[in-house]
Amino acid sequence: MAILRRSLLAVGFAAPVSSAPDDARRAERSLGNPHARQTVVEWFSLTCPHCAAFARDVFPDIRARWITPGNLRWVFDDFPTDMAALQAAMVARYLPPDRYERFLTTLFVAQDRWAYVDNNKEALWRLANDAGMDRATFERAVVDTELRDWIVGQAMDAESRWHVSATPSFLIADRVYEGAMPASEFARLLAR
């Protein structure tokens, strides 16, 4: 999916804001044993159909084979490619960390029902409400410019530091792999 970070900045986003360690919105979102032998970082956009296919079709196998047994830690990093993805990422980060991954899965499974509809904010609200978010929290999330700027800043850092240029992308053993890949390819890379 095309990267629109520069266009996101062109509409008035400020420079990245440093993260406060006690800000739950900016806390790392991850699954698995924090002391696992390996860590994978996934950069994704919530409106990317390739990211959605990966989340639906491949990630459950990776989770069962590697994460649940404690052999892999999986870190989720936002890399929004458009405004709808950015807004959804902001809403997701307002949920408690224990509901984050389940909400991402919901967004990916329902992507055609919220990301590409005329009133995607209302469609996103319905999914957030189903995840337990109240309307006031949702409204705060979608206008949180500090969080918005932080997410864009994190994505820009991934772009400059790791040369991330597509979603999904994965950092495995200090190397970035672009594009959705089957679980068998992950197994091969993780077995190195």
C-alpha cells in the first residue's frame, strides 16, 4: 500500500512528540513472553488489505506455533498509510492493552465495513463501542492531536531508521521483510 506519511505531514502534523513512560496510549503493544528468544516487530496499516489478509490468514498460525508456547514476542507498530488508518490506530490505542490485539483483529476482519465506507468514523465508532469503548472516550481519541503526532512520528522513525516502505513489514533479527508472507516463510526465518 502506498505510503502517505509526507501527505499526512502536509496537512498540519507537528514534529514527533517524545513519549511519556506512563502514558498508556503510547505503551508498547505486544504479545508473548517478554523474555522470548526472538522478537518480531510488525508495521501495519489498519486500512491495508494485505495487512488484513495477514492478520486473518497467517497470524493465528504464528500465534499458535510461536507466541503461545513462549518462543516469540510480537510487537505491533502502527504505520498508517492514510487518514482512516491513522484515526483507527488512535482509537485502538485508547483501549486497554489487553483489548488492543482483539480490536485490531476485529478491524482487519471488518475492514470492508469501516475503512472504505462514506461515514467511516461512525462505522469505526460502532466497532469501538462493541469493544467496550464509550462515546466520550471515542470522541477524545479521534481528536487527540498529541497521539496523532506521536503515531506519525513513530512511523516516520521506522521509515528513516529501518527503511520501512510498505505494509505489512516485519523486523526479524535486525532485518526488515516487506509484504505478507505465509507462516511457513516465518518459520524458516525464525529458525535461523
